[in-house]
Amino acid sequence: MKSLSNRQLQLLKLVVFVLAALPFLRLVYAVAQDNLGANPLEFITRNTGDWTLYFLCITLAVTPLRKLLSWHWLIRLRRMLGLYSFFYASLHFLTFLWFDHFFDISDMWRDIIKRPFITVGFIAFILLLPLAITSNNAMIRRLGGKQWQLLHRLIYLIVPLGVLHYFWMKAGKNLLLQPLIFAVIVGGLLSVRLYWRLQSKSTIT
Amino acid sequence: QKLAAMVNPAFVVMDKKTTYKDATSYNNFYEFGTDKADPAETAGSLKTRPWTITIEGEVKKPITLDIDSLLKLAPLEERVYRLRCVEGWSMVIPWIGYSLSNLLKKVEPTGNARFVEFISLADKRQMPGVNSRVLQWPYTEGLRMDEAMHPLSLLALGMYGEVLPNQNGAPVRLVVPWKYGFKSAKSIVKIRLTKDQPRTSWNLSAPDEYGFYSNVNPEVDHPRWSQASERRIGEDGFLSRKRKTLMFNGYSEVASLYSGMDLRKNY
């Protein structure tokens, strides 16, 4: 498992690509079958939001897992996982824009400024955009590795904002278990980075 | 189980009725879990007979009634009411029951009775959700006396021509159609008439989000979402815009109960 041949890696990429698309395909199938329960739009909104958070957590887990297990090939999957996070976030946002506001931008804008949990979610989505746009080799070359990496550190802000968005949405109804689980996972994934960083600093000096 | 009732045309809205399936599979009834699908799955464990309901407090004749006496207390009427949930969706449901005032008159409220408190069953053995701490149990709701005496305030024992399904608040619940749905307490075991305004479960849990009155009001937003429009379950599909929410859910006859009151403050 420590290293994979190119062929194995291509195959793995294909498998992950298909697996990551399954939640979307399941949703499309359920819409076609009219099988989303009494309030289909609520279901779609929550489902796409959930999958955005799942993929963000998975993407954040790549580096710690790679270090812990020395599975260096994992890094080759990270771009796809990140782009899938963006894909589900876009579906989530599109549901909001289309079915909550029917593309009435000023109506949507009022909603965004008025309600903190939507403000936070919207900011997280906007911050994802430059990351998605620069997720290709041409853009890495254009920006230069250092700049690109700096830009992509935005993810450390985006994911906590996403969790806060979820937390706030649930807060009024006291349903805090699920957001709490996300907070613990994301907290863990971020603190392990901080820990390594502090350690590497102390070994240098 | 069928329940016979005469349609009362004075209380029938013309909106298309929500399907029985949607009305019985998409429920907020936290005693059976917080997911909308939970009550339909877990409420089977609720034993609705024998069941008694006690009416006490500021009354001359406190009383405990079983379901059979409740069914005979007044002629059963079928009424079709709009139901607007605070979450922004709505249904149209044919309830069976009679005005709550029939029951309240029977116990002869004293001059001190200014409010009515409704207390729901909270039995861990029958209601798995009561083990969770999402709300303070038992579920408690309340109305002002004049609201409770309004003919629209319905004591419901059935819906869609049948006795109430467990997930909809069997065997006896309140239906106050001009207020958000959570004001209509389910599976009631006790009604207390009181001098002071009772504490209510959702108000205790989030006072800035759920007021004591909680009248349907398109002009007063919930802190986390707009109340100006709503999605009618089963009808307002993907491609239709949400419909406008009506003041008092369209029951303008109750407006006089609140004359002179600032409904922004008393949300």
C-alpha cells in the first residue's frame, strides 16, 4: 500500500470518482422516482449540505492520513475530493438560489445579510470559488507553488465556517449532536496540523 | 379506526387537502424523535387507551375524563383547517373534534382563570424521544383564555374520518389554526386554567425565536428565516414559487383578540 503503480492509481481514481458521485446519482434517482418524502426541497437542501461537509472532512483528512500511514499516493486524490466538496456545495447553493429565491438576487441578498447562519454559509461558499478555479495544473504553474499553497490554506477557514453554518442552523432547535460531531472531527484534523507545525519548528531550532 | 362526524361548513377552507400519507409521515413530534420521519416509525408504541385527561386549576368543577366520555362530550364535527408550521411549510387537514370551549365551559372557570395550560404525556417507556434533552418535558403549551374560548380553537380526536394516528397526537390534541403548529399540543393529559401566563416548552428553549403568542404573521420573521412565504406540502413542487403566508394564517376573524397589541413585541 505504500506505493502504487500508475495503473493502480488510475484505477483507484476512477473508483473514487464513481463512489463520490453516488450521493448525487442517488438524489437524481430519488427526484425522478418522487421518493424524497413530503418536503423534497428540504431533503435536497439538507442532503447536499451534509455531503459538502462530509467531503470537506475527507479532503482535510488526506494530509494527516498520508503522514500517519505513509500512503503518499493519497495526495493524488486530494484535488478530486476537494472539487467534489465544491460540487456538492454548489448544488446546495443552487437549491437555495433556485427553489428558495427563484433567482431573485435581491431577495436572496436580503436573506444573506439578515440571517447570520446564511451569511456564514455564503462566505464559506464564496471562499471556495478561488480554490475550485485554481484546482488545475495550469493555475498552479501560473500562481507558482508557494502562492498557490497560500491561497489554498483558505480551506482552514472555510471548513470551520461550514461547520458554524450547520451549527447555527440547528441551534434554535437544540439539535446539536451532529454539528458537534463535525466540530470535533474538524477540530481534530486542524489541531493535528498545528501540532506537527509546532513540532517541526522546535526540531529546527 | 373510523370516526363519524358531521362536516361543519363554517370551518371548512377550500384549499386542496394534504394527502393522508404526507400528513401522517411528515411530523414534528419530538417525543418520538426529532426527524420528521421518526414519529411515523416509532409512535406505534404509544398506548392511547385507557387514557384520561384532567382539567383543573382555576375551575369550579375539576374533572378527569376518559376518551369515551370525551368523544361524547359534544357532537363531533369535521373541520378543514390550514396548518402552518413555524419552519415554513403548511398543510390542509380535515380534523374531527369540537370547539375547546365546550370542554372549558363544563368545568366552570373561576374569575381568576386568565390562561389555559396544556400538558402532554411524557412517558419514557412509550416515547423514545423523551430520553433526549432537546426540550424540557413534559411538553407544555398555553393560550390566553379568550384565545382558548374562540370557536376556532379545536379539541381534536380524529382526522381524515378516523381516530387520530399516534404520530399526529393521539388520542386527543389541540388545533389552533391561526398560530404556528407547535402551539397545538399533542397527546394531552392535563389542562390547567391559571391566573398567570404559563411557561411553554419552545419559549423556554429559545425565547427569542418562539414567543408565547406565536400567531402566524408574515411580517414578523423568525430570527433564522423569513415567515413571509410558505411551501404547501405536496402541492408547491419544485417549479412553483412558495405561496404568500397570510396574516393569522388567513383566519382574520381572530384579529380582534389582539386589537391594541404590538404583534412585533408579542410575537
